[in-house]
Amino acid sequence: MRILITGSAGFIGFHLARALLEEGCDVLGFDNFNDYYDVSLKEARNAVLQGYAGFESIRGDISDYVAIKSSVQRYKPDRVCHLAAQAGVRYSVDHPFIYQETNVKGHLNILEACRHAKIDRLVYASSSSVYGGNTKIPFHEKDGVDRPVSLYAATKKACELMSYTYATLYGLQTIGLRFFSVYGPWGRPDMAYWLFAEAMINNKPIKVFNNGDMHRDFTYIDDIISGVKSALTANQLEVYEIFNLGGGASERLTDFIDLISKFLGVSPEIEMLPMQPGDVYKTYADISLARCKLGYSPEVPLDQGLAHFAAWFKSFYAIE
């Protein structure tokens, strides 16, 4: 298969591209290498992908319709996996227009490019953040998602709505994946687990919000990738689908911190802070639909996943 992946230099995009390349697929990576976080990390991921004969990289922005349309038309992919987006719940509070430009306009550009190129299936990243402050646990795909508590979440819901429109109007098959707190090697430096590890290694206090009373459905990257690959290839999916991809459990943030501390061999100094705007108290995915239709079955427990991350983190930064 030939797969076009937007956000190929990002965390999930990189892992997906590498997994597909190792299975013999051809991959066109599309990424703008922006400076939201350390560009050198994105370059390092891309350098790994460049080592595969089936990989081609394009530096472009999804908000540029001409660039994405021409890439889709030239490459003629069998599937498109749209993972590029402006991430970050808290960042969206102070930088709203970036989210409008990248997440909303960018997603519309992808939909239009796929429609005109008659792409067979578009798989795209949504987010658990669309569930907002829902208190019904675990979150199911049929739960209401019309009360987002951050602009980031609102843009992700907008992407789902636009995808539904293109599925019903044009028959473009769109498969949305609501990711839950993805972590692992080659991760994102703006995510909590990375910030915790970095602070611990540098003997700085770690900031823990809501005084540590937070719960997250942490999902190891390999499990996420298995779900994304299934979404790209599974048979008998509807023209419009939404799936939760989570670890299937909700872990206490303080337990998460204890495990990182254990695997890094550092005792952290903790600074307790109140809940931040846009944050939610608890996330927990009902993954029964993904199990049924995608054969999705997360296998990596939190302690094993964090051990892998800590080992990679120390190796990548040459920490003794």
C-alpha cells in the first residue's frame, strides 16, 4: 500500500510511518517541522525514516491547500492518515488563531484534497479532549461531546463534524480516532510525562495540577499504532466511524509520577498547583467498539510502557 501521513515528523506520525515501512508499505511523509517544540527532535525522527527506501518526505503546511492537494494528486496514495495538528490544551488558551488555521482549515484542506483525488479512506486523529467535562465514566463514542472545555477540543470536534459532512455528501470514508494520553519513546516534550522526566533529571520541581488529584487513561504508543493500522486496513467499516483508542484503564497521576521516578532513579520535588483552564479531572476510554470493529486490544501495561520510555529517554539524552 501507499500511505500519505501528515505529521510524519510528529510523535504518532513517526511511529506509524516506521511501522508501515517495516511492513513493506510506501510512505509519503508531510510535515512542516514547526517550532511548537524542539525541531531537532522532529529532524531526528525524520532522519530515522529517511533510512527506509520506501519513504519520501515533503516539507509543507496543511493550511496550504495547494501544497497538500498537489502532494495527494502526485503521490496517489491508497489511504491518507491525517495526524498533523496544533496540539496542546493549555497552549490553545493563549494562542487560539493557530488552532483555527491548522486544525480547522488544515483538516478542511485534507478533506477537499482527498475528495478530489477520490481517496478510498481517510483516517484522522481526533482526541479524548472532545469529551470535555463529561462525568459518565468510561467515555463511550455515543456520549455527548458538545461541551468542550478548551479551544483545542472544540477544533477536534469541528474536524469530526466536517468529516461527517464529507462522508455523507461525497461518500468519502472518514475514520476518526480519539486518542487517550499517548506516551512512549520519541514522544512529545510538551506532554506531562516528558516534562516530569526532564524536571526530575535536572533536579527541578515538577508541576502537578489539581494537587495531584487527576486520572488519565494512559496509552502506550505501540498500542495506538496497532489501532491506527487497523483503522487503515479493516474491512466492513461504515462510511463514517469514530473510535476511542485508549489503554482501557484510568490511572492516578501520582502513581504515574511514582513510576517515572522509579525508572529514572530520581526522587522528585513536587509543586502542587490548582486545576488549570482547559484541563479535565478524569479520562477513561470505553474501547469496546474498537475491540469489535478494529480488533483493537491494548497490551502494554503502564509500568512496562514507562520503563521503555525511561530507558529511551536516558539513551537519547546520554544520561547515566
